[in-house]
Amino acid sequence: MKYKVLIGLEMHCEISETNTKVFSSAPNEYTDKPNTNIRPVDMAFPGTLPVVNKAAVKKALMASMILHCQQPEYIYFERKNYYYPDLPKGFQITQETKPAPVGIYGKLKFDVNGEEKEVRINNLHLEEDAASADHYGRISKINYNRAGVPLLELVTEPDLHTADEAVAFLETMRSIYQYAGISEADSKKGQIRCDVNVSIMDSNQDETNPANWGTKIEIKNVNSFGGVRDAINYEIERQTDLKENGQYAEMQQHTRRWDEESGTTIFMRSKVDAIDYKYFVEPNIPKIKLDKNWLEQIRQEIPALASERKETYINEYGITNYDATILVKEKAVADFYEETISLGADPKSASNWVTTNLLGSLNKLDLTIKEIALTPAMLVELINLVDTKEISSKQAKEVFAHCLTSGQTPKEVVKEKGLIQMSDTGEIVRIANEVLDEHPDVIEQYKKGRTNVVDFLVGQIMKKTRGTANPTIARSTMAEEIAKR
């Protein structure tokens, strides 16, 4: 490739695991009812003052530690001044790099198609989210439920080079937020948004020298990881065309937006390197000295993240690297799997059921693991029914599909549908001979060397028993009975 791509990300993630918003007592919870989770502070009523949510600061600092950032001695908040209709105050309470935000100069290692990559973190800062606006032709409606929700903004250095790397980084960060209990990180609830910075340069130049970098183009508010991938790939192609046509040098730094319908990025506004937001320290929030003992307590409370769980699954449970990667991708799935094991299921059997049947069904039904009726206890019961040969593997899949949405236990489904597996050897012998009597020509074929006809005969046994005969016993019995003829 003639050109090298430099990609930097600004990832915004709402902290959803706190009772209230970052500077007000309004509930910090998702709701479809607009303008219900609000308080006077969120609406900038006169005489109201912000109060810092300690839990939000704690979670922000935990994220900072996970990302190997430096934590400051003091926490400051600042005002970022600009007009926008979804900010009633006319400014946003945020953090700038001076004084230092909750984290600076970190790094994150992550996997991209089996290859380890590392990205430098420029900074991580805690701020309040703005309200959300919906546009309907000639009118717009503003929902202030989101105003004041604690928001973490993570800014990377331009260390990414492909759309796949960018998405892998975002997926790793989402996993960190979920496993650490910082955020649900649910894009369907608007809890994750991303700004993408893309530029290209000649591949033979040194990317460590910023003077060689191309013109940075910012793509604002991309709301899905798929959108991030498509926006980056489109922008790389667009900028490459400008290079090839000799127009790249004329392009000024500007901001674009991703349009999903057309699959293109669209010009929004020009942008200079330094916008004057007139930052100054928020006068109503005094600086907060961070106690070293509190910081150490936060560090000790960091739970096992996806990478640690994956190692456990591989080294202790004997799960393959491929299956372990699938199991830890979503925290809710990993939690379901671990609860299944804690209730007595064999780790490998549980892994097979979760990675194959459960996740396959979720994809097919377009459901999340929290939306199904099947519980870990029910899955354990189902696995035990197979292990004790009360039902066959084929029957188990039928039972599983029913339990997934009905809420019935596997034993209830087995009883209702009459699926108890037949293991009575005498009865299977009787049915095997009945089948052989009905197909004497098949016996002749078998004696002439066509041993694969046993599959047909076993199938007839299964048909007569409506699938309840133990297939292993049915096969061995049929082989024995043919030999007697």
C-alpha cells in the first residue's frame, strides 16, 4: 500500500453503575420516558450548585488504573464554554489536561485477529453528558434525561492503522467497562459513542514524526462499532482518492459526520487545531485531594477482567483458546457460564452448550442472554439428563430450544413431551427384529458387504420409537441381531 493510515479515537462511555448523575441527585438510569430523570441542577436553574458524585469519580479512577494511566494528586473540574441547545448552562463541566484529569499517558494491549497490538492513551477524563436531541423535519425535541450523566472520555494517540484495529480496541474497552462494573456499555441505550480521527501519509515516511502526518479529519458521533469500521474504510478510500488526484494538499482540517444511509462521511464544519473553549476551573467545585489509601483500595477492588477469565478457562478448565475467547467477549455470557459451572456442570460440556447452542440461538432470535428464560440451573439440569442417558443429545437440543423461551425446566419439558430415552435392551431387541423382518432385502445387502445399511436400520428403530431409543444401544443391538440372521 502506498499510504499509511493513522487513526485516533475519542471514545465516550457513560458510567451507568451509579445511583445518581455526576453532579446532581437525579437518577442515573435508562428510561424511555423523556425528561423524567432530571433535577434543577441539570436544567441550570438559578441558585443550584453541583455536588460531585464520589462513586463516579471512583469508577473513573478505576478505569484509569486499568489503563495504566497516571492518577493526579488533585481532582479538578473545569468549565468548557460553548453554546449548544442541549446544554442548559451554556457550558459543560469537564476536565482538561491541565490540571491533569483522572488519567494521563496510559496504554492498552489488545488482540487483533490473533496479533497483539498496543495503543497509547493520551488521557481519560470525567465529565457530564449533554442532553439528547431528536430532529423531525422542521422541529427538534430535546430529552434532558441524559444531561448530567457521568461520562468517561478516552483519547488515544493515533496508533491505530486499520478499521479492524479500531474496532478491536473499542470492543476491548467495552469489555473492560463491563467487567469492571463501570458501565453496561450498551450502544443500544446510547451509552457508547465515538469520534474518529483519520489521516493518511506516504508509507515510506516516519510516523513517529508528527510533521509527516497528513491532514486530520474528525468524524463525529459514530454510534456503533460497525459504523466505526465503515466510516474509517470510507474515509481511507476518500482521502486516498484525493491523494491520487493531487487534491490532498488543498484539504483543510475539518469535521465530518457518518451517514449510514448513504454509507459516506459528510462535511459538517471546518476546524482549526485549537478551538477556544475558554476553559477555566469550575468555581463551585473545590479541588479534591486524592487520598493514597483510597486509591490503593480502588486498585485492590479491580475485578478479574476478560483476559484473566480467559486464562482461567484455558488453564484450569481445559477450554480451547477459541471457545474461551467467545465466552469472555460479553460479560453476561461469561457470568452465565461461570454460574453454570458453580452449580456442578462439567466445564467443557457447559462451554459446548453455551458457545454453540446458546449463542447460536441468541443470534437467531436476536435476543440478549438477559432476555431469555433459560437459567444456568436449567442448563445444568439438561446436561445431567444427557449424562445419565435419560435423553439423547438430539432430544436435548429439542428440550433446550423449548426451555430457552418457555421458562419450563428441562425435566418438565421431557415429561410433557414424553421424551424419556428408551434404554431397555429387551424392548430395543424386539423392535430391531421387527425392523429386520420388514426389510429382508437389506439383510442381504449387509451380507454382501454393504455394512453402511446399518445406518438405515438404526434409523428405522429411531422412527418406531419416535426418537426415544438410546442410539448407542440401538446400533449395537442391530449389529448383533443381523449377525444372527
